Amino acid sequence: MDYIPDVQVARPGVSEEEWFDLRGDDERWYFLKSWYPTEANAPEKLSKPKGAVVFVHGFGEHISRYTNIFKVFADRDYQVTGFDQRGYGRTWRDANDRDAVHGWTTWPDQFRDVSHLLWLIRKRLDDDWGKDTVPIFLMGHSMGGGISTGFFTRPPGEGPGEEVKDLVSGVVLSAPWLDIHFPIPTSVGVALMGVLLRIAPRLRLPLGPPSDDLCRDPLVCRAVREDPLCDTGVYTRGLYDPLRHGPKLVSEGYKRWPQRLPILVAHGTGDKVTKWSCSRDLVDNLKKRGCDATFASFNGNYHENLFEPGAIKIKFANSIIEYVAHLALTSSWMDNVIARRKVHAIESQTVPH
């Protein structure tokens, strides 16, 4: 990527790239990238993070686009780790058979990958800094925001297990794909995708967000168009779940949101890709259930808040950090960990005969 907006911070920390067999089956390796805080007087030495953010990127992009902006998190003593999802970025480009994996995925596949990453980060944090001393927060942008919402709201048997959900102490959604500004009504699009899925499941569609409307920095938009890792061609199968289930997260799925789990939904009013109104409605519905839900509306911002011009992206990043910092400083996240662990221990006990 030729253009990544520069970000100047006092302590940018260090970043690390790696390939990891996320599922442990040696069938597909994933490209991971992490940003770590460092000591103020020893920039080569890692410091204990106040919290760890697991980031799930959006449609048609990759984790390395965030190379500079996540320095802001490291500067504030927060670790961030993300990965190029199956069919995207370097996980796709360096696959043995690109055409067989690009976009050939479903929500259950994506939930499983996020689950494995959460377990990996929990283990590494515990090994490095002590068991359960660093809270984990899940953050999803756009498509990743829809995945992160569905992760906690799918019916029993259709989503991840309770133990991996319990690893997360808070959720942040950035312009989540709950519904999109589709050229045709979403219901019609879902019906068409359903037909295509039956008759031509491997049909590759040259779809993607209108790059001129991603953010208000024209250099970013141009870079996305020219970035070979921002390939927006996708199979019917990869679009079906977000199109079909996204709007239902707002109308039905919210009823299954864990009562104990705080959530921040941040969205720009000028977003021409995903619908600001759906983010607002999701938070309103969650609040009616008594959930700890917060809606942060950013006037005029386009879809990619973390790539808006100048100080706008820094303001957005800091608003997210302030939110997770508030959660990390409270004792409730640890109380929840202990309480949930006791529940799992009771549930796992066998009844004597």
C-alpha cells in the first residue's frame, strides 16, 4: 500500500508480523500483526498493556492498512492484534490456491477464526503478564463489526461457545455492517444471493464498497483502489451471511446479547457504505434490555473513521481508547471473569451415580 496516513505519537511502541496456524490443522496459515506498548524510558522494552484489543477488519481490506493508526493505541498503553481473514489480504495472496479460498467463507468460519485468535491472545497475555491480569476487548470494523455482533448473538449451536465469549470484557463496533446502502433493497439482494448460492455458489462477484466514499482523504481512497490486497471480488457464499443476518442483528439478535457485556457502537453520520441508523437502533434496542450500550455519533465522518483526514482519525481512535480504558480501570471486568469461571466449573461437574 503506497499511502498510509502518518501518525505522530510520543511512544509508538513496536509492531510485529507473523504467520500462524490459527486453527492448528496446517491447512491454512493466517497473517497476524500486533502493536505493543513499550516502556517510556526504554522504547525497545515491552511494557504491560492496560488492555488488549483483538481487531477484526472489514470487507475487501487487510490488517496492514492500520499500520500507523494503531500506534495511537500503543502510545496509550494498549496492545492491538489483528489478522488478515481467510480470503483477504496476505492470508489470501499467499495461499496455495487463491481462487479456492478468496471470499469462500461463512459466518461460522469467521466466528471460529475469531475464537481461535481470542484463545491465542488470552494464552499469550497470561504467559507474559500473569493469568487474567490484562482484559481483552473485541473490536470490529464494517464487516468485522457485523461478525463481532453476530459472535455474541447467534442462536445456541450456531455461534461460538460461552467460554470463548467470556474471554471478552467489552466490544467496540466501528461503522458495523448491520445493513448497507445497497443499490437495491437488502431483502431483494438476499433473495438474489440465495438463488445464486444454489445455482452458482462459486460465482465470483466484483463487488466492494465505493472507494471514493470510504473516507474524506482522497489519497486513502486512491490507495485502496490501487492496493492489490484490497481485492473486493468475493464469492456469493461470502456475501450471503452478512446480507441475510445483518439486519436481523438489529431486529432480533440483540435479544441474545450478553447482559454483562458492555458495547460501544461508533459511526459517522456521513457514512455512505453502512447505515448509521442501524447502529443507533441497535444501541437503542440494547438499552431497552438494560444492557450497557453506548452510541457515539461522529458528525460528517464517512465509513472509515480511522482513516479520516488529519486529527479527525486521532480523535476517533482516542474516543475508543477512552472507552476501553474506562472498562479496564473498573473492577467489574475481573469480577465477571471470576463469576463466569465459577459457573463453568459448576456446569462441568459430573453428577455422581
